[in-house]
Amino acid sequence: MYTTIQKIKKFESDTSILYLVKSFDELNATIFTYDELAFIENESRNNKRTSFSFNRFNRWDFIEIVKEKENYYHFLESLRVMADKYVGIFNEARFETIGIHTLSFSSEESLAFAEGITLANYQFNKYKTDKEFKFNTLQNVFLQNKEVSEAEIEELNILTEATLTARTLVDEPVNFMNAPQLAKEIEKLAKDADAKVEIFGKSKIEALKMGGLLAVNKGSIDPPTFTIFEWKPDNVVNKKPIIFVGKGVVYDTGGLNIKTGNYMNNMKCDMGGAAAVAGSIFAIAKAKLPIHVIGLVPATDNRLNNNAYVSGDVIKMFNGMTVEILNTDAEGRMILADALAYAQKYDPELVIDLATLTGSAANAIGKYGIVAMGSKNEAFFDDLKMSGEKTGERLVEFPFWEEYEDLLKSDIADITNLGGTEGGAITAGKFLEKFTNYPYIHLDIAGPAHLEKRFNYRGVGGTGVGVRLLFDFAKSQITKKK
């Protein structure tokens, strides 16, 4: 169970409460004594202290004087980050319930803080048997703010559940979360959200001649899957679907171009794009947003055995294009290419793919944002970028110039699956563009999808990055069309 948020009019007498205020003047003697107020005023004004706590014996009262930022979206993000600090305090005190009082805060500001608490409180502890392990105790967040509606609370609970579900999909090890199991997990989400799901097994994938997905799968003992997760209510605002495509490499050894050193340690995270697509479609369907969206998830592991694909192979893809393999560790683009070509059958309004695709993207901007690029997307990119600012899942647009295509030329096939040493994230995107004929955005989430160390409310391990971004983007498209 994930932490849930509830709106409340009045706190119980034994509920510990965090008072979020924007100035000392919001505090009054009905809650705090005159001595306490004098202490807070002196410390805040003379020593610039912003955090206070008082032990009431049967509960605690906390105060945080919040400094606003000039950029409103940066302020919302600071509230989420601040929430992470308090999650540590609440769990250390072994609270199961906390009240949040945000009298002077807008609905959006209050919800951002509550969102941060829910996301920060996540733990992947399924396999913990150590009795000394400190499980988080916080379960319920009671939010007191007249501006917040019940509908907003319900939507936020759906969105945080979807984000944390995506984290769990990433955190599961491959000895559980292989390609068939990933398809089953998406099927469960579809059933919960009353959405449609269709799963292609290996025989269907072979019949469709998805050569990229089949090539990567050749080294595995587990079959590949191709999952179609669709939400199309009766009241959709879009005539053509918006499609999300997620890289589902459930484990990446690199194949015969095997990863070295520690680079293989967390390669269960290489299906972070698939997790984001599954989570976002689930959230959109569960919230019953009036928009037609489709998720495509090609899935396999990339291992090596006597039959694994090798450098020098030429692979015929779903759309008939031939690809010369220069590196078996450039496998994500191979399975995504088949899915992107398959997306053409829907005549989509827009296709967005998400993938932990290149070290180049991670090296360029680290864990702080998402590398983005694409073509024919002028009507959508600004909206997606704004969603990134609003959710804290920010986009950095890379150039998509034609000159990068020269690095993909092959002497024996149509293209190679690897560019040169320069612009690795871009040449990967240019490879994928070859399989599109529609407005297209490529998101390389290699940096923020999985964290080795805790990073604020995003936690450690899988972050679920992309779910909140795509959900907000879907809402923006509904607003625009209405």
C-alpha cells in the first residue's frame, strides 16, 4: 500500500501537525503560546531559522516558514523537495498519520507538498527479511486547505499510485520481472483502470516480422512480448490517438558487446521507459481523462548465448528496413524501432517514446532532467516542455540536424545501429526517426530513471520519471482541444 492523501476539515486532538506558512504573521496564539511565538519570531528574524517543532506529549506540532521563489514552478518543486525532509522526520518519529495545515497556500501549492510526501515515502521492501530493517511507518496524510477539492485529491492519489507502481516495476529484479511478467503486470493495471490490453507472444511477433525485437531476444531463454495498452473512452477530444512507446529491456547485459565493470549492476532498470508508459496510461485511464492514448511496450532481455545476435549481423526490421549491427549493446533502439514503425498503423496525432537509451544523455545533463528531441512536433513540444516545468521532470532539447544522419550510414545495409563517438544521444534519436512518419518526440531518460543514491523525493532506485510528465501533458492537450 502506498501513502494516501485525504482532505480534512478538523484534525483529531492527537494528530501531529505540520504548519506550512509563508510568514511568521500567519501564526497565532490560538495554536501556540505567547512564549513559543516570541521564540519563533526571534529565531526566524534574527537567526534566519525556518523550521520549528514542539512536543505536546501526545503529539507534535511542526512549523515550516516557506520562502517563495520568483519562478512559480521552481517554488512548487521546492515544496516537493522540502516534503522529503519531513518524511524522514515523520518516519524517524514512527508516525503513521500526519496532518498538513496550509492555510495561506493555493491548491496547487498544497498538492505539490502532499505529492512530495507520498513520493518520498516510497520503499521497495518486498524482499526484505532482516528484522532490523526500518520500514517506513507513515501511511496517511491529512491535508487541511479550503482551496483543495476532493476531485484534486482523488486525481493526485491516482497519479502518485501510478508513479510509485512504475518505480516498483523498475525495482523488481529480472528473475521475477522478465518480459512475460512485465506484460502480465500491465494487464493487471489495465484491468484495474478498465482499459484495454492486448499482448503479442513470440509467435505473433514472428508473424509480424519484428526483426529488431526478435534479434535482441535471440540470446534469451525467455520469449519477447509486445504489449498494447489502450484507453479510449466515449468522450475523447482527439480524433487521432496520442501514442507512448516505452523501451522494455528488462535486463541488459550488453549482449556479446558485454558491459564491463559495474555497468551491468543495475541493468534491471533498462525498462524504465516501459514502466513510465504503463504508469502514465494507467493514470490517464484511472482518472478517466477524455483522451485517446495508446501505450506500446516491446519487451525482452538482452543476454548472450550461442545463438545471440552479433556485430556484423544484418537485421530486417518490421517496416522492411535493414540494419547493420555494429554493437549489440545498442539494443534499445532496435526494439523501439519496430514499435515506432508499428505505431504508423494508428495514424497517430503524436508519438512520444521514452527510453533509458544512452550514456551520452546521462553524461550530458545527469539526473536533473530528460534529454528531448524530435521532428514535426512544433504543435506539441512547447506543451510537453511546460509539463516538464510544472512537474519537475524538465526537458532539455537537443539539436536534431540532418548532418547527424551521416553517422548512421552503412556499406552493406540501409543504416547501422550505432553512430560515431560524437553526439551519441542524438544519433540514437536519428536512428529512431527513420521508423517514423508522424509528429515525433524522443525522450532519453537514462539520467533520471534510476538513482544509485537517494535524491530528494525521487528516492533511490527506480524514480517513475515520465509518468507525471505524460499525465500532465495529456491534460494540457484536453484543455487545448476544449
